[in-house]
Amino acid sequence: MFDLRAIRDDPAGFDKAWARRGLEPKAQAILGLDAERRQAQTRLQQALARRNEASKEIGDAKRTRDEDRAAALMVEVAALKADLPRLEEQEKAIGSTLEAFLAALPNFPADDVPDGLDETGNVEHRSFGAPTPIDSPKDHVALGEALGMMDFGAASKLSGARFTVLGGALSRLERALGQFMLDLHTREFGYREMSVPLMVRDNAMFGTSQLPKFADDLFQTTNGYWLIPTAEVSLTNLVGDQILEAESLPLRMTALTPCFRAEAGSAGRDTRGMIRQHQFWKVELVSITTPDASNAEHERMTEAAETVLKRLELPFRTMLLCAGDMGFAARKTYDLEVWLPGQGAYREISSCSNCGDFQARRMKARFRPRGAEGSPEFVHTLNGSGLAVGRALVAVMENYQLPDGAIAIPAVLRPYMGGLTNIAATHE
């Protein structure tokens, strides 16, 4: 959401920022609705003021026994009272249209975000490791099915496409990855582990910008709850409708949760395997901080996600996304892309975003500056995957595959696997 006063002051600047996202000019349409609403508010206020004034005049007329004037004023007051619901509804309708218009507009890109309208405009920021040559690499589907520990057919019978059943040591490896990530983020990066609801109300989805624009990509229960597409929703909304003390910031939170996505906009993409699922596990990182600290916090969060991949010794690259390829709420985003030998390509495994005050305005999340006597300010919110557990499992399987079809276990995960060094068909 945006400050209307700022749009009034610099409509050209807003249109320029939205143009970097590939959008047509919006400011004049917003200002037109804004003017309509203010006119409607003026008409309503004038009608209320005249009703109150005329009501007082009725008393004066009766005291002076001016019955004709009193009668005329009573007719006027009755007409005003009858018209007020229409004026109120008109003001409300225009306001709702304006709010819906604003709610559908994405955040501004930061000044240092490269221009571009799609992934071809993204810029490699840094990289780690080099892909290890593997003769005739298999993808995770072939590896998992050959081990007898990955069953897409059984999942399809239960739930349809884009679901997976894991068993035995592969299921344990998935659990180990999630536990390792949580331990790293809490012990080394100071994130507080949280357990949060998986179902939320409309206002929570609106606060982190999933609603109204992305309703088709979400799952909703029959009684109105939404299944979270990421723990970002629950974690970030914990500070909604609050005024925090500056001394309490930054807040750093992490959670390992199932995530649920309808993937309505990805028909035909990644239909094979575990890359794009309706249900998956993910470790989420969320930071709440002050505006002056959010850029540094963004770098720190990205480092935390990168450290997971470094400890797993997986080749990856960190991409700075261009303006047109960022998520709706982001002002700056780093994507971590891990090497998958089975695909012969780098694929996204984490996205770390600084949202500035975009979500905070929607959630009404503010802080009181240190020693300041002025009004509270909006916090800045950040979120990142630390990491997507299913994709991390895919990356480990494909990068650590052995010639006989077994999977070597990265050294850092062996304590979580009871000392097991590899996964073979006999390891149930």
C-alpha cells in the first residue's frame, strides 16, 4: 500500500517506479479516485453539518413561535436524514474502489535493483562452488524411485498431481535437512524458532500481500480459512496492529512448516518430480527492523540462507533480481539458485526479499523511534527461504548421487542421520 499524500506530491515519480515493473501509468487514475472520495467526504460532511445546524434552528424557531419556519426546517432535516445513507454509501464505495486499486499495485523497486522485465534481466551477484562432473547424471525422480523410497504413483492415487510420498531413509533425510536448517539459523544467526498456525484469516493474507491479487494460487477451507503458502504469512503478521519499541528491534524469527500452494499460474511447469508441489516443507526466515537497518538486515538474511548451501557443499549462485522479476511485495530480492545435475541447470531454492514498509502499511505495524517525540513510523519487513526443504532434498540427491544409485549423505547431515554415510536401497 502507498501513502496518498506522497502520490499527490510526486505522481510522476510513482509512475516512473511502476514503469520499472512493466506497468502503465497509474497515478492519475489514483488521484482521480482520491479527488472523487474527497468530494464525497465533503458532501457528506456538509450534509451532516447542515442537519445539525437545521436541528438547532428548529429549536430557535419553536422558541420564537415561528411555526412555518420550524415546519420548513423539519422537512429539510428529514430530507437530509433520508439522504445521508446514500451519501455515506457513495463515500464508502469510492473509498473501497480506491483501496482495492492501491492494494493491487506492487511495491517499488529499490534504486540499486537492475532494470528488466523478466528473468533475463537478473544479474549474478556471486557464486559458490563449481558443479562436480557426473557421468550420465540421473534426476531425483529416477534416483528416488530406484531406491524404492519415492512414490509419485501412490501420491497421485491419494491426492492427484504435484504430491509425493517419501519413505525410509529419504523421508528421514528430508527431516534431517529441516532440523539442520533450524539449528543453524537459531544457534548461529540468532533467529527465534516459532511454531505458528498453518491456517489464517483474510486479514493475515492481505497483510503480507497474498490477497487480493494471488487468491487463485492459494487453498481455502470451506469455513474461510486460508492454508499458508509460506510461514512468512504467520510470522510477519505477529507484529500487525502493534507499535513496537525501537529497542526491541530487530526481531528475527524462523519456522519449519508445511506450505500449501495451488500453483494456478504454473500449469505445465515442473510437472515431473518435487520441484513444484502443492504441499512441501520450508524453513522460513522473517526479520522486522527499522528503515535505517533494513538493507544490512537483508544482506545478513541472505548470508544465513547461503550458509545452509555452503555447509551442504552444494554449488549455487546468488542472483539479484531485476525490477520486473521480483515478487509483488519486494523492493529488492536475492534468489539463491542451486545446481541440479539431473536438469543440467541452476534452479531457485531460496528467495530473500526486503519489502521495506510495504507490508507494514497493510498490517499497520509501526515502531516508536528511540528518544523521539514524533509519531510512530512503519517498520520494515524482510522474509526469505532458509531453505525450501524439498528442493534441498532434490539438490542433495542429485549432487551426491553415486554410480551404483546410492546417495552419499553430506557430512553436516550425518549426525542427524544416526551416523549413516549413504542411502542405498537396503536402508529402510
